[in-house]
Amino acid sequence: MAKRDGRRKSEAAKAATKRARIARASARRRVITWSSAASAAEAAGHPLNVALHVTWSALVAGERSDGNVLGLSAVERERRLWSSLRLVAARARVPWLAVRAPEHDTRRGLHLHVALHLPDAAAIRDAIGVVERLTGSPAERVDMRGWSVRGGGRTHYGVVARSDCSGWFLQRRVEALGGSGVALVAYAAKGDGKAAVEGQHRLSNELSALARSAA
């Protein structure tokens, strides 16, 4: 497309514009699909009521205990975390209803959002222990009553645990994010910087099946 001064976009610029357009379209489809899945989970009595946010660069820079996953690739870190949280749901005897959404931006680098269903405070404490072990970063504060944390240009409500290096935090009572887990999933699904983390966004198999049955 010609510019007003007669210059034309380079092939590289055209390619970048096309990639950005495709990424935006993909994010829109994902928001719709994931929001429908979250609505189905809520209707089934298992709302996505817990959110985990992980910033890998902060964890790598901070002090950490042995046995963490930080030496693994980003993909393998996320797989290990995902599998371990699935076991938390199994121990709590609830279906594994969850979404996983990595993002990448220039300020925080690669970070991860996980939204899932856990039935009670005992299961949430189990999840906190799993996150502490895998990240190697213990919680500096755990309070099931929840508090507000400002970060990433927004206020995160219902935070019940946060690491001492601010590399991760966990929320519950996501009603404050817009009335249900649907708002949380829509936020995670937008997937900024997805080109840097292609192939890692996913719904759990049980959540996908629930969404299909409700369609």
C-alpha cells in the first residue's frame, strides 16, 4: 500500500504487519473459545476460581532453593508446573479444569498465567506448596483472606500468596475481576507476544470436553 509521500512498505514490514494481523485474529478466537469454556465450567459448578501468575525472569534473578525447574527450557518448566497442578486437583478430587497462557513482553520477558478450579483453602495451600517447590521461591506471605497487589499496570485482587522475589503470586475469589472466572480467562487468553511462545497455550482436556458438551 503506497504511502502519501510515494514510499512503499518493505517486504519485511509487510510480513511483520501480516504476522501482527494474524496474531490479533488468533487472540480474538482464543478469547471467545476460552471464555465459553470458562462459562461451561461455571455452569457445571466448577468455576475457574484460582489464578497463578509466574514471571520467570524475576525467579531466575532471585534467591532460590534447590530442586527448582528454572534450569529447564521454558516449555518444560510450564509442562512440569501444569502436570503438578493437575495432581493437586486430583488430590482434591475435582476435575482438572484449567487453562495455560504464556506471554512475552519487553518489560517482564516470558511469563505465565494459569487459571484453574480448586475447591477449598486446603487445595489452594497444596497448590502454593507445589509452586514454591518448582520455582524454588518460597512465599513471603500467605493469607487466605486475600489482599490487593499492584503490578503490570493493573490491580490484582484476592492475592493469597506471593513469593519473596515477586516472581509469582496466586489469587482466589476472582469475582473481583469481573463477576466470574470468565473475565480472568479472557484476560489470560489475549496472549500478548504469542509469536515468542507459539504452541504452548492450551486448555486442559477435561475443560475442552466440558466446553464441547455444553456447546
